[in-house]
Amino acid sequence: MGLDVSSMSALPVKFLPKTSYQIFVRTSDELYLTAVFQPRLQSPYYFLKTESLDHFPYLLFDGFFLGMLFFATLFSFLQFVQYKDKAFFWYASYIGLLFLMHWIILDLENYAVKIFHHQFSNYNKGKVPLEILMYISYTLFIHYFINEKGQYPSLTKLIKTSLGIFGFYFLFTASISLFFEIKYAWIIHYYFRIGMSILVLLLLIQLFKINNRLAKYLIFGSVSLLFFTILAPPLLSLRLKDKYLFGKDYTYFLIQAGILIELLCFSLGLGYKRYLAEQAKIKAQQENQQVTQLGVFKNQFYTNLTHEFRTPLTVILGMTDVLKSKLGHKDLATVEKPIEMIRRNGKNLLELVNQMLDLAKNESGNLVLKLKKGDVIPFTKYLSESFHSLAQAKQINLVVYSEIDHLEMDFDEDKLAIILSNLLSNAIKFTEPHGKIIIHLNRNQAEGLDYFSIKIKDNGIGISAEALPNIFNRYYQSNNLTTSPIVGTGIGLSFTKELVTLMDGTIVVNSQEGKGTEFTINIPIIQNTSNLKEVETSIQLTASFTDTYKNGLPANKKATLDLPLILIIEDNEDVAHYISHCLENQYQIIHAKNGKIGIEMAFEKIPDVIISDVMMPEKDGFEVCYILKTDERTNHIPIILLTAKVTLEDRLTGLSKGADAYLAKPFEKAELLIRIENLRQISNKLQEKIKAGLVSVKVLGDTENPITNFIQKVEKIILANVANEDFSVNELARHLHLSRSQTHRKIKALTGMSTAIYIRFIRLEKAKILLASTELSISEIAYQVGFKSPVYFSQVFKEKYGESPNTTRK
């Protein structure tokens, strides 16, 4: 008989008992090559039993191998879904095709019959296209793994060529398989596989040339598979006396091991690639954060710069109007102070502009040193001691101490003056009254070079550990007003460091919050300038604060207790003086130099109106507004925020904190007066409503309004004690948990009446109600509302309402 057993590993044959048979076998595989063939004749039972036991290790490893491929495919695809990285997609495709290929090779669905017998004759039509697709997936995986952006042109060109060849070959073999016998396709594929392997080898050579760590994962994995694949055929052919080497056929195990090692390397490479991507993402986020932070710094810089410009402009423009008025009346004796203020603020403004121009020059590389040879010690001493008056204005002890008397060197006097002025101005700003500042001058050596050393040490508020690393950064300012109470442009210390660097020097800062700060500057001693020129020492100070107002703001010439009281909260003395000048003879003026003091004065004095700056030390204007508007003692006081922060966001913030008005610097005097008058008119209208009768009888509007609630509270307390003829202002203040003066000023502001008059007003209003609703006598009503004498009650009642109690009853 003739049978085609190309798809079988075992052939069932029936033999009759006691009968002899002669069997002839001719074998060849589909490629017409000599097949590996070892015929054995066994009974079905013995065959199944022995072959199953002999091939159990094959079964175990094959199951493990295919399971690994399946789960690796699934995991890689899920990674692609999560990260959208095409390298994972093509890697999953490559592993999936490997899984299908080896499923076909192992022919698992026919295992029970084939007993895991590994023969190379089990090819079918699906294997050729699958193997080509594997090469395509492998090549695309390399591309997206290491060359997705085309940064390696030679590799890109080779990948495109390989994909073109593989694509053409795929279509060609598919056509052969469809229209001709499958064996022809495999004959062609047998030789073409050599060409595809050469292309893969060329890809590995290009990866080796890249010298990239990611490429090493690809090279090691591919070479491992190549090594085991090359090693397998010789082991298959090496047989001793028709037996496999070492007694078993391990060739397929070697190929499987090579595939697993390759996949392990590729997986590690993908993990490393993912790690690099995450690191790049973190770095990008940090860079974006730095860009955002720089944007915030720049925005703060421009905000503060606007504030710095608007403040002197407010004074200059305001004092110009004052001068015009005084000169119009030929009041020449009073123009000296406005002229001085204009000069000083004009110089401050000019200094800000010059500092910005110098900063721009330094950035463009156009800022150069103008060196002169001279004695730097007296120059530094003179400049430092020029700040004595500024230090004394704040009751700060400033000491200049030099360990050397003379030091001739080349230095730029203007830039050294800027450095010292910035540092000393900051030291004075951030040192509390009765503090101390020491300027220490010396000469020292470091690394064989001589340096001129300047140390400026104060016992001021210090710099927080969080802010310390950033103080030399451009535009940086601490958001903590406790540690950074003076606002500015945010370029002073940055510019100072750049000037020191321009001199090839160094600047170091040591600080501890609450204990003080020390700046140390070291400038190389250079003596190259040939001509000895006397250095100018006529340094003009342009500090943003002066000792002009040692004794506070000038008092009103005609200030009386009858004038409304206005509290000005402003850290700039010039601006505070100008506001005071605008309001003189119309209001009493008190001044607080920062937000914290302003809140304390508001609680103590209960002013009629508060005018507050926004950008201030200790507490800014927004905090001041919020605290005062949420406290029962001061929630009735109109607050005008006066500031250079004029954006819509700033205005909305101020109004949300309870501000009643918002004025931008520079402001017009007339606008300020109108705003104050309008706010007082609103208060007057409220007073008229309160005077119209008891709150419990006449609703004033919003019952949730804190002012209405306060009046109701006061009225309730007085009515509860209305029969007590000894109920006084002190008793009312005690019930309200306020001081006598606080009670008086708040009730005066809300009702227009003194506290005693308001208590009497409540008594009379209660009496008026009793007259209309009861049959009590006049005397009884008088006693019930706390009057000792009915006669006095009738007299006061007639003065208030224009008619006697009897007439009112009728």
C-alpha cells in the first residue's frame, strides 16, 4: 500500500496473527531533502505509554514556552494601550507572530496522536507569510524602539529598504501559495530566508555603530537568538550510531531558549526606554515649572517695578499741584518741603531707570568696568558712613570697622557704590529699631590671590531657609512678608551679584531667620592701571526712605476733635505725607507705617475712614481689609485701597476682601476727596435711617448686614436695661465687650450721636411707643424708660419731637 504520512507522526497498521509481512518505506520531506526517519514497530498501548513518558519534558517546556509568549504578547499590548508607544505595539505583534508560528510547529491540537514528535515536515500554507510578517514586525519594532524620530539616517534608510523587500516578498510568496503547490513557496522561502537573515545582520551592524545603550539591548537579544539558531542544525545532524547526541533531540529546546533570551533582552530594553521616557517627562515638567516660575518672577518683577515707579510719581505729581497752588497764592515759605520731596523722588525714579539700563547692558555684554587706581578704604568708609543718617532715622547703630588703613587697587567706583548701596539699604530696611549693622573691611588671601574683603552684617529679621538659595535669582522675591517686608523690583541683589561677578569677585550670604544676615564680598586686588587718579567720594544716596519724618507726619494746623478721623496705612513716608497734605484742615490724620500697626491703630482709635496701601510689610492691604471688615469693632469703617496694583484681578481681590473703594497710583487729589466724601455720604444716609426710629420697628435692609446686626444688638441691650436710670456708657461698653472709647467712636460713626445721646434716644423712642400703645401715665412712662424726673422727661421729649408727651398721646 502507498500512504502519504506527511502530516502524521505515527501510522496505525493492522497485522493478522501468524502472518509474515514485508514493509518498504521511501521518505522525503516537502523540500525533497533526506528526512530524519527512525521507524519503530510497537503495540498501541506500549507506544502511547512509553512515548508519553519519554516526551513529557518536551510537553512541559513547550507549554511553558507558549505560555510565556502568550502573556508577553498580552502584557506588551496593554503597555501600548497605556503609553501609546508604538514600540510596544510592534513588539506585541512580533511576539504574537512568534506564538502563532510555534503553535503551528508544535501542532498542539494533534498532540495526543503525534506524541510531541518534532518533525520539520509539518509545514502548511500559513507558516510562510507568518515568518515574513515576523521579520516586518521585528524591523518596525527596531525603528520605533530606537529610531522613531529618524535621528539615525543610515539606519532609517536600511529599515525602509528592508521593509520594501519584505513587503514585496510577502506578496510574492502569498501569490505562489495561492496559485501553486505550497512546496514551491517553501523552496523559494528556504533560499530567501538567507537574504532576510543578511538584512537583519546589517540592521544589527548599524545598531552596533550607533553606540547607544538602548541599541545594546537589541544587539544582545538578536545575537543570542542567532547563536542558538545556528547551533541547532549541527546538533540535529550529529548522531552517533543513529542516536541523537546526548541521547535526546535538544535542538528545538535551543531555539526556544534563544527566543526567550531575546525577548528578555527586548523587554529589559523596553523597560529602560520607559524609564528614560519617564525621566524625560519629569525633566520636562521641571523645566516647565522653572519656566512657569520664571514667568511668575517676571510678573512679580513688573508688578513691583510698576509700584516702585508709581510711588515716586504719585509724590512728584501731587507735590507739583501743591507747588502750583502755593505759588499761585505766593506762599513761598511752604514750598521748600514739596521741592525737596520732588527732588528726592525724582532721583529715586532716575536710579530705578539707570539700574534697569545697566541690567540690560550687562545681559547684552555691553556693561564694562571703568577702572581707576585709588585707595579703596577711605572710599568704602565714606560711602558706608553716608548711610549713618538713614540708620539713625530708624535708631539703628551703624559701625564701620577696617583692619587696614590703606589699600591701593584698581576699582570701578560707580559699580562698587551700587553694590554697597544695595546691600546697606537692604540691611537698614530689614533691621528693626535699636538694631546694629557692622561693615568690616579687610585684606585676605585665597588660592594665592589677594582680595579686598567687605562684610556687611546685621541683626535684622534674617532670610528664611526656603528663600536663601533664591535671593540672587532675577525677579525673585519671597512671598512671605514676614521675612521680606519691603517690596521692590526683585533685581537689586541679582544685579549686585552680577556686578561682583563682573569684577571677578565673589559674594556669599549667610543668614538665619530672626537672627540676622551677613554678606561677604571678595574682590581681587588688581594694580594694572598706570595713572593714579583721585577717586571721587561725593556719593549721593538714593535710598527709598529717609529721615525726613523722624517725628512722624506733620500735625494738622487746625486739627480739632470735631473733624472726622482718617487713618492712613502707608509704608512710604512721602506718599503718606502727600495724602496728609491733601486732607489737611478737613480731617484729623493718624498714620501707620505698615499693615500690622495699622490694624492695631484701627482697633484702638476706630477712625471714620481708612486709606491703605496694598503692598506693605508685615500685613498687606488685602489682609488689613479682611481683618478689619470681619471684626465687629471696625466692620463699619469705609476702607479705600490705594495702590499701584491696578489689574482687574487685583481690584476684584480688594473688593472681595471688603474694600469700599479702589484708587490707583498716581491719584488725583480731587478724586481722593470725592471718594472720601461719597463714603461719608453713605454713612450719613445710614445714620438718618437709624435716627428714624427703633431698628426693631423699622427694618433697615439686609438683616445679615453686620452693621445692622450691631445696631440691633446695641438697641437690644439698651432696651433690656431701659428702666435702669443708672445704665450708662460704661455699662453698654461692658455688655459689648468694647472699651468706652471704642464704643463711643463706633456708635458715633453709625448714628451720628454720642453714646449718651444715643442711649437717651432709645429711651425716648421706647417712651413714644408706650404713649401710643398703653394707658400708662406720663410719670409711669418716664420711670419705665429710665428718667428720674417726669418733668425732665417731658422737657427732653418736647426738645426731641417738638411736642409734649400729652400732645403726642392725643
